[in-house]
Amino acid sequence: MIERTFVMIKPDAVGRRLIGEVIARYEAKGLKLVGLKMQIISRELAEKHYAEHHGKPFYPALVDFITSGPTVQMVWEGEEAIAVVRKINGATNSREADIGTIRGDFGLTVQKNIVHASDAAETAEREIALYFGPGELWDYSLPDEAWLRE
């Protein structure tokens, strides 16, 4: 099933010049980039994004970190894109993530773990809507799509 999922490259990855490396991992797996932007997230947007964590002990540090520098927001499309992206990313705790995953190769801690990605279809829909408005996602074909679909 073709899905769309949301991915954010976090300030630690931007600061370490890893944007291209992260994007290359998703492209190499056959996912299609259909939305892309870069911004320093406002505190208000960060609080909406992480609303489910409000009141937890780590929440203030989480909001402070995600607003501390530029981030890259992306929407990826492909067969089972949500699960594929999460597998490419690796475990949330970088110290537990497998080598060969983005977090296993580049992540430093639970918080400084390079990327955020939606964990379910409902989450992806909500997060995409937070960062992308009408007309900011693209439908287009790539020459290799016939090879990537069964």
C-alpha cells in the first residue's frame, strides 16, 4: 500500500551537516520525496507537534532542543512508507539502534537522534498537516516507479 509519512531532520543533524546523508538513505530505499522545507520551528509549533508529551519530565527539554536550530521537514511516499522509514531510522535510543540505521550510525542520545518520523498513519496525517499546507506536496512520477512496485 502506498503511504505518505512525515520525517523531520533535527537540529543536531543539520548542525553536523548530515542532511544529504539522511535524504540519501530514504532515496536509496526507493522512497519518493514529495514535500521539503527548512525552518527554525517556533515554540508554539513545537508544542503542537509534541502535544502528547506535555506534562512529562522530558517535555521542556524536548521543546527547547527542537527549537534550538534549523530543522528540515519532509514528506516521503512509497510502499509501506511509515514502516520502511522507521526501519531505516532505527531505535529511538541511538545507543540501542542497530549499526546501518540512521540513528545507529549517527545518533548520540535519545534526544540527539538525528530524525523524527511518524509512527502511524494517523500521526503522519497530523504531522504532515502541521508543517505542509495545500499545494505544498507534489504528485509526480519517477522513471523507476515500475521497478519499485509489485
